[in-house]
Amino acid sequence: MKKFTKIMLLIILILGLGGGVLFGAGLAAGGTIDMVCDGNHLADTRLFRILSHRFRNQEHRHDRWGGRLKEWDDEWTHWGEPLSEIEDIEDQEMPGIIEYPQEEVEMLSLDVDTGMVQIRPAKGNEIRVLSAGEEDSIDYYAEDKELYIEAEGYHAPGKAPIIEIPSGKKFRKLEVISDTAVIQTSGKLLAENTYMETDAGSVEVELLETKNCTAECSAGTLRVKFTGKLTDYAVYAESDSGNLSFGGKEYPGYQEGVFGNSQSEKNIDLSNDMGNMEIEFESKEK
């Protein structure tokens, strides 16, 4: 029996390595995760959504660093000319203020590894990123009206990096992702499509107005208040061994069901593994 188990484990290992090599070769040849999703009947499963989201982030990181390496290579070729462009590139990870006109950003992705990041309303008309100190590492990449921000660091209370978004700014897509970090928002966020995820961290959204939302919680805490009332949405919720608080009611242990109005054009997809997920609505049902 032990020999059979070892053989099966060896076969699984070989198949896994082979699949990884073939997948990597496909990406190197110009394939993308979107090609994998098209026509795939597994594309609606939770595991597939998480993996595809991770691979899309890796694609963006690859494109970003590839562009930077090319810029650095060009500067090296023109050695002796002003190095302001290289200094600008290096400044992207230095403390300070990053500003973007709000009309130039239709998609915002925030991915925070460690530490804490706060999102608050801006007084002006620009999206601003304020880095608190040298202990912060904030990297960003913008292209085709898409802004990607990655952050990590260790912060004392009141000294966390801050992202300011003009009041009334509506994104085509908004992503808020925490690994072990704390992400807190104040004011109202507006987006056509929203994706939120936390592994062992915390995501707290004071108020969210969206048409489609997917929220994933592994072992952390995710708290969101949506505009309107429960019956404005078709809510699909699944919770394994975590705690789900939904519309003021507690649903401990394994839960799976559809809530609200199943015919609504507004959709909320909730998946909770071993974390704490608290979902509220701005208006109470009468």
C-alpha cells in the first residue's frame, strides 16, 4: 500500500511539473490568462477566479518591469546625458506625492502586501498617493487609463500611506487586495465592477456603490457596506468554516445560498473560507 501511495504521489508531482512547464511556455509564447478563460466552463469557479486574478497581476508586473528595463538600457546607451529620467523612475518608490487627473484613470488596482493603507476623499480633482516615510515601498504603473499600485511597509498609527480619490469619481473597475495588510476606506467608493480580496489581512470599506462585486476572504476580515438595500442586489454567498454576518444576521459555519433579489441586475458574489466577513447595506429593509 505504501509503495502504491509513493507511485501515485510521484505521478502527481510529474504531472504538476509538466503542466507548470507547459503553462509557462504558453505565456512565454505570447499567451495570456484571458485566452485560458475564453470558453472555459471552469471560469466561473472560485478557485479559477483567484488563480486567474493572480496570473493577471503577474502579467502586469512582467510588462511593467520589462518596460523599465528597456528605459534603463536606453539611458545606459546614452551615458553622459542627463539622468533625470532614471531619477524619475527611482522616485516612483520614494516617499512623496503621486498625482493623476481623475479622467485619466478608469481602472484602479490596489495590492497591499504588509502594513496599512488608507483611502479617503480628495479635496481636489486629482487622484493622489501620499507615502508617509522611507519605511514605505510604493510601486505604481499606469497605462491605457489603468493605474496599478502595490504597497508594503510597517507603519505607526497615523502614518500609513494614503490614497485620495475625488468625491464622485466612478471607476470602470476597482480592485482592493490585501495579503496580510490592513486597508481602510472613508467616504463613498464608486465603481461599475469591484473586486476585493484578503488572505490574512483586513479590508474595511465604509461605503461602496457598485453594479457588480466579487469579494473573497480566506482567513482575514472583510467588512463592506453597500449603498441601497439588500433587495437591490442579487447576492450569492458561500462560507465554509468562517463567520458570515449578512444584513445584520449571523451565519456561522458552512453556508451557501442566494439572498436579496435574484432578478436584480446588480450582483454581489461572496466567498468566505475561514475568515470573518461582515456585509451591511446603507438602507434597512422595511
